[in-house]
Amino acid sequence: MKFRETSKKYSLNKSTYVNLRWIAYMGQFITVCVVEFIINFKFEYIPCIIIILISVLSNLYLNFKIKENQLNNNYSTIFLSFDIVQLSFLFYFTGGITNPFIFLIIIPAVFSSQYLIIRSSIFLLILTSILLIFLSIFHLELPHPEVLHFHTPNYYLYSIPIAIFIGLSFLVYFGAKFGEKNRIRDEAYDKIQEIMAKENELISLGGQAAAAAHSLGTPLSTILLTTKELQKEYGDNEKIKNDLDLLVSQSNRCSEILKKLTLNPNIEDEFFDNEVSLDNYVKEIVRSFEEISTKKFLINTANFKNKIKSYKSPEIVYGLRNFIGNANKFSDEIIEVILKSNNNESEIIIKDDGPGFPTDLIDKARLGEPYIRSKENKYISKYGLGLGTFIGKTLLERNLARITFENSSIKGAVVKIKWNNTDLKKIS
């Protein structure tokens, strides 16, 4: 996946944009009328009113003829370009670059930088710059009292578009950067919601399976009892003896399977415990990896004395599973999970003996951000775009944890996940 393709959310909300344009056109019309008819500054107001009326028609077209609720990038660029040109015509008839409202011409380009692709923002920036140069050279006089002639020195006249261009460039650049970051995070958060929906679905299925186990227990017991009675009566019949034995053995097997699904508190089943401590999380996750991995897992609970219990959180399960899974993926042989706790804090430390975190990411504190990639050649083929780490970190932080990443002084990566004990008790 290429970096620029991480998000496709380039659009404008039509209703919001239409309303903003109505406000702008109303303000333009009121300003023209006030200047001409109230304070009696004479200027070419009729062309201005015609331009505003044409703009009103364009907004009516946008509102009623374009059916999409979200304007795509092309539509948005066209209408924002129209807004820039429309303002330029108004400024041409009202003093050009000397008009005190000239700064308003940068709004469409800045607006686009937040919501549209970078090419559209650059196009609008260039269009705005060209029109600023035009308005610096060609324009009618600024409306003023007839007894006073307003004159602007050339050096000041030409400094205005330069100042506006510099401000516009900065605003468009920062708008584009912040907009890109927001879109990336929005997409990453969408993936979090998708993952958590699946996690909750699995828990829901687990509960349904347990309910089914309770419901199936009685008929299964009846089948088993009936089969044993048939064994007593027809056990000497060689034709059906093997079939009856098979039926009994399979019924017993079904009973064992159902016991593992049940929520009966007399049966140890940590997955469905209402309250668990951090070592329960770790043991459950490590056990699942041991079934599929050839690597060695070590769980050190020597300093885990104060076991704080809280309601089980699917977000903590997924977050821990993500980091333990990464340790399993990158380790050479051994993954060590250390649990520590005292009266104030509880901590999980996940260590592996692999290559460690890329130095160009950990030195710049970028680990935990979505869609990042190491530039070091030895990591390019192994590391993804950081989305898994971002999701795991975000889910744990939502459950009041503090996450730090570092490389071991000996070998491998170290992830430290720490809670205040008072925060652990709040998790529900």
C-alpha cells in the first residue's frame, strides 16, 4: 500500500458548503448595498450585483441538481475555483489589491487543503496567486468619498499580494499536512472499530455457544442414558455392539466439548470469567500462541504480588495479543512476558530476542503512529505500516494504560505496558 493511498476520504459535505456560500453571498450583497446607498461611496455596483446573482444561480444548481451528499474531489475543485474567480471579479470593481477584504480570496484554497487531494490544493493556490498578481496591476479605484482621492504607493501596493501569497502558502501547506494526518487517523480508528466489532461478535458467539451447551445438556444426557440401556439389553449382539459402543463414546465426547463451552462457575474457564487479573490475560493469550508457535514462551510472575481484578476487556485482550504476537513474529527463539505489581502500579513487560525496533522509528518516537514504514533495508521486507501497533497501543490506552517502546541493551525489542492500580479497578 502506498502512503498516499491510505485514505480516500477526499470530499466536501454539500449541505455545509452550500450554507457557507449562502452566507458569503448575503454578506457580499449587503456590503455592496451599504457602500453604494448608505455611505454613498460611488463605484460600479451593478456589475457586482450581477456577479453575485450569477453566484446565487450556481449555488441553486449545486443544491438542487447535484444529488450527492458528499461532493467528490472534482466537483469540489470546480466550485472552489468558481468562488476564487467570483471574488476576483468583485475585487476588480472595488479596488483590487487595495480592498481591505482582499484576504478573503485565500479562503477557498485553504479550505481545499483540509479536504481535497494535494493536486487540487496546489491548483487553487496557483489560481489564487495569478489572480492576486492580476488584481495588483488591473483594477478600478477603491470606493471612496468623491472629495478624497485614495492613493497607494507602488511599493506598498506590490507588497500586499506578496504577503498574501506567503500566508496562503503556509496555510495551504499546514492545512494539507494536518488534513492528511486526520484522514489517516480516521481510517485507522475505523479499523479499530471494525476489529472491536469482530471481537465483540466472538464474545457474543461464545455466550450463545454456552447457552446452547446448557440447552443441549439435557437431550444429550437422555441419548447417553438410552444408549447405555440398549447396551445392557443388546450388548451381546455382535451386529450392533460396536455401533452402541461408538455411540456412547461419541456422546461422552460431546459432553466434554459442551463442558468447555459452558458458563458453569464450577468449571474452570478463564475466557468467560467476569473478573480477571493481568496474569489471566497473559496466560490465556500465551497459551493460544503456544498451540501454533514453535518458539519458547516464558511467563515471569515472581514480582507480581498485587493482583488487581477487573472486568474483562476485549480491548485489553486484543492489545496484549497484538504485542505478544509481534514478539512471536520477530523473535528468534524466546519470548518473555514479565508481570510486576506493587501497591501503586501494575506492569506487563514483553521482551523478545529478535532484531528490535527500527532505530529510525524509535529514535523519533514514531512507534505507535499509523502508516509508518522504516527506511532501513533490513526491516523493509518484514515490517508493515505500523497499523497493528497503532491499534494495539490505542486500545490499551483507551483502557488507561501507558505504553513505552525501547530496544533491549542486549538484544531484541521491549514493550512496557503500565497501569495505575486505581485505573485498573475502573475498567469495565
